[in-house]
Amino acid sequence: MQGLFMKKINIALLLAFVMTNTVADDFETKFNYFGNLMTSNLSRDGYVLNNYLHSDTVKTPSLSPYSKVGGQLSIFKDDLSFTAQVIVQNNNEGYQVKIPWLNVKYNFNENLSLRAGRMQTTLLLNSDSANIDYIHTMAHNSFEVYRLMAIDSYNGFEVIYNDSLNDEYSYSLILTPYARSKEDVNSGYESETQMEMKRAIGARVNITNNDEFEFVASYTKLKLSIPDNAKLKTVVAGLEAINDMSRYSNENIDVSIVTLALKYGYENYFLNSEVAKLQTKSFLSAAIAYSVMLGYKIDKFTPYIAYSRKISDSEKFDTSHIQATSPLENILKTGLNDLLYLSDANQKTISTGFRYDLSPGIALKLQIDRITNSNYGSSSGTGIYKSGGILLKKAGVSDKPLYVYTAGLSFAF
């Protein structure tokens, strides 16, 4: 892990150095840095906020989940630009480096441009700025909506078209005819699995009126594989001789995602809302997730409340159609139930908090999340964890709501 960390950081630094010095005479160069210094606590032991790298801790505040530092280098001249973004973040396994942006963009005219390389996804309202928390009001984006698909960046190219609808409104259309990605994502406490996205295509449209109104709609279709799950492969292979197990595939999964989002401001009030629907027939569950946030700005002080929920397709967790007649087949079916139970991610979160702008580029944030989750299906209860997905709960932990307290500084310069 440490060797990979150093390799990535050295590549990023070398790239920035070479690009800057090679084109310094003819190109303009701009560098920005951003990050968080955040601490967070869980109200009781026995939980891990999966994919958000939250330590299983109560007494000792953790800097791990949301603290980060990042830099973005932009080099541009006329219609050509280069962008590189590097994020350094600590999780339960040590420091990690992510490179969400590493691409070249060319503007054919004032409306049409082409971007190629590594980019963040365009699925959701804040997808392309998800790592720059200072831009956003809340301490962190919705667990339920923004963890619907764990892949954050991809390699490919985008065609971008911008224009005005009238004197007040403008729009942009982003077409992604090709994209692919292979990332390690957190699958449990101190464990990772690899997700591979292939043959992705997508489209996103934005309609905006400055800060008062923004509407976003997107559609993405892709093939997804989770190749590292050896237990799932064993279970499926053992049962497929007597049952149709195609619905539990973890290779070349057909996935489609539709999203809608709306930002609206009226005087000091503002509303942010998003909904995303994931459709698939595989080991993954079809699901719908949504969030609504209402805030009120009082000079530099902005209090807010929010509600988010994710609902998985309950039919995916029903294995009554699988006929197990031998002791071995019953063991395999029990193993499948355990895996499905762990993959469940039905959760809702009620959040409240505030943002206070200390100075341009620095904001103090405080947020309290009340999280509850539930499971479909059944489990033998022999595993370490009772339920997985967004909120990982250890076996034996009661179903009482969990509170997550987050506070600290977000900055961008």
C-alpha cells in the first residue's frame, strides 16, 4: 500500500513538473489547492460507514473519513487546456492517493469542446466537484445518493456543448460515447474489492440561471464486473447445475442509471434535491435513492436540514425459487443468503447542521446525521457483520439509530 502511494504521488508530481516547465513560456498556468480538516465520531461502537472510510470508534475522534488535501493544476492557451487533480486522504489502511482528473480539453468554438483522459463521472449534481467540499453547503454529500455507484472517475472522452436558451438561462449537454474504469473500493472494514466498469455511455444536460436555478438530468449505461468475490463465484457455480443463477452474476453486469436534480433559490432560502435510480439484474440490487436539503442563508451563517433514503429491490433478496435438495446445496444456498444480506443497503439519514464562512476560501462546518438501516432477505448470522452496503453493522449490534457527528474546516484557494 505504501509503495503504491509513493508511486502515484511521484507520477503526479513528475507530470505536473514536466508539463509546467515544458509549456511555461507559451501557456498560462494556474494552481489551486483545497481540502478538509474534519473530525467525526460515531454515537456507539459496532458500525463502519462503508466507502466513507469511517473508523469503528466512539471515544477517539477520527480524522480519517473526511479529512483530505488536494491540488489542481490547469495549463491552458487559446483553445487547448490540460487539467490534473490529485487527492491525498487517509483511511483505515493508511494514506491513499487518487487522481480524479488528468485530461486534455480542446474548444472547437465558443460552444463545442472535446475532453479526453481521466475525469470524474457526470452522474449526479455534485459528481464533478465531489472532492472540493468547500463548494458545497453540507459537510458531506448524501451517503445514500452518492454511494449508489461506488465508481467516481473514469477514463474516456466527452463531447461538451454549451449555449444560451435566452437572456436568463443557459444549458450544457455532455455526451460520453466511451468510458471505462477499474477502481478499488471499500467493501468492508479494512477490506477492499475491485470494481471494473466497461463500455459505458452516457449523457447529461444542465439548465442553469446563475445561482438561483439549476436542473440536471443524466442517463448512463454500462457493463460492470466485481471479479474479486471468490465466495460468490463458488456459490453460484455450485448451484447453477440445478438452478438458473444468471440473476446473481458478478461479471459483465448490465447496469443503467437515471438521475434528476434540482437546485432552487428564493431570497435567502435554497433547496437542493436529487433522485437516482439504478436498474440491473445481477448480484447487485436495483435501487432508488433520493435526498432533499433545505437551507437558509443569514449573512455568513447557513443552517440546513436534509433527508436522504435508499431503497433496494426486495425481490433480489428472495431466494425461495432456488431448489436445494442435498446437504451441499443447502450449505451453498445459505452462503448465498449471507452474501445477499451483506450486500443490502436500505438506509435513511436525517441530517442537520450549519456552515459558517470565516473568510473567503475557509468555512467552518458542523453536521449531525441520524442513520437507520434495515435488511431484506435472511442470514445464518455466522458472519462478522449483520448488514452491509452503506452502513456496515457488526453482528449482535442492536437496530437503534446511529448518530454521526462531523465538524471541521473546508478550504479552497
